[in-house]
Amino acid sequence: MKAKTADKIATGVIIFFAVLIVAILGGLLGFILFRGIAHIDWHFLTSPSQNFKAGGGIGPQLFNSLFLLVLTMIITVPLGLGGGIYMAEYAKENKLTGFIRLVVEVLSSFPSIVVGLFGLLLFVNTFGFGYSLLSGAIALAIFNLPLMVRITEQAFRAVPREQKEAGLALGLSKWKIITSILLPVALPSLITGTILAAGRVFGEAAALLFTSGMTTPPLDFTDWNPFHARSPINPMRSAETLAVHIWKVNSEGRIPDAKDVSAGASAVLVIMVLLFNLVARWFGRVVYRKITASKQVN
């Protein structure tokens, strides 16, 4: 077989599978949105859910998902960035460093339900946090930390060595080189890692069943004192997220319009993930231009 013929065949096969994957993803998203978009309105997005009668919404679950995302990212991002920077710039290559990398890899392969059971044993029972947003946020932070650490380390190691050496030649401190030279170059990869971690928070259900719970107390959205039991921002209250609500409605829901609620909630969840990705990427470009004083992102 001639080289040109083999190249055309290989190119065709690659294009075929690429189009097939895009078509499958597009079809899946289209199916979810087509089934659920008709059930989405303001009442559905803001009203509380119902246990027995039709007409309930997803207001508390939607808020819980967003608030849990914020709490999880507050824990995950600083620890993940710090761990990744340490592994890339400060840790020496020895057996201890190799063992830490092995632990990170093992943690990243843990099933989410195992993390949830660990959270149930440690945070819910031992520490006495109970079924709460805080327990769920810590469990999801443990679930996402290996991803953030690994992406941060790889992003910093991918920066050309010459840029680091140029900073050393100018007499800059190691921390100044990290914050002023390495961080702006690694920022696009760090933003991608943060988006991936946040996407896992939106769609996670198994770990939250055992940590944040499957119920939401009546919330008073006029009370923003985090120490009050009915405050929406109280981190110690139980919180059913949107993903958990979808699972609950499909598995044990007794409401007459369970299929409609499930379809609408699934569409909202997909739209949330898409919007978050778009907004996060836009914010990343803005921050990148701000740090590097560049007109465009390469």
C-alpha cells in the first residue's frame, strides 16, 4: 500500500471517529434538552420540590448545588494549587515524593461512593458535622484534590525552563518567579483543571448521598445569617443537590409528574454545566490578559 493511500485511510478513520464522538455527545445533549426544556419555567426554577403532589420545582436543590460548588472550590483550589506548586517547584525527587505521587494517583481512582462512605464515617459521625453542606464539600474536595494537584504540577512543569532561568538570572526570588512568571503561563491549564473539578461537583451524587443528605429543610431566603438553621448559607444544614434530587425522583419518587421533574432538572443541570464552562473560560481569558498584559490568549 502506498504511503499516500495509507495516510488518506488513516485520516478518514480519525475523522470518522471524531465525527462519531461529537454526534453521540450532541445527540445525548440534544435528547436531554429536548425532553426537559419544555418543563422549565420560573416557577419550576424557584419553587420548592413536592413529596407527594405534582407541581413541585427545584429551587432549593438548584441553590444547594451552586452553594456546594462554592464551598468545595474554596477548599479544593487553594489546597490543590499549593500541593501542585510544592510538587513541581519545591519537592525533591526521592522516595517520599514518589510515594506522595502514588497516593495522589490512587486517590484519583477511588470510586465516589467510597469517598462518600469515608465522609460518612469521619465527617458525619466522628466529627459530628452530620448530614451537612460542610460534610459534602469536604468529601468532594477530597474527591477533586488529586485532579487539581496533578493538573497544577503538570502545568508548572510544562512552562519552558528558559523562562524560569531568566527570572533567576534577574535575581528574583523563587516565590516571585512562581507568581510573576510561571503562574501566568500555567494559568490556562489551571483554569481547565478548575473547570473539570467544578463539573464533577455539579454532577456528583453518590458521595453526597452519604454526606450532605437527601433532604433540605425549609429555607428562608430573607435570612442570610449563616448561624441560623433556616438560612440558605448555613453550612451545617442538610442539602439535597440537583443531581441527588434527579436520582431520588427517578428511584423512589412518588409524585405524579416524576418524569417531567426529572427531565426538567436534568436539562437545568446540563445548562448549568455548559454556562459554567463558558463563563469560567471567559473569566480565565480576562485574568490571563490582566496578568500578562496581553491582547490575546495564545
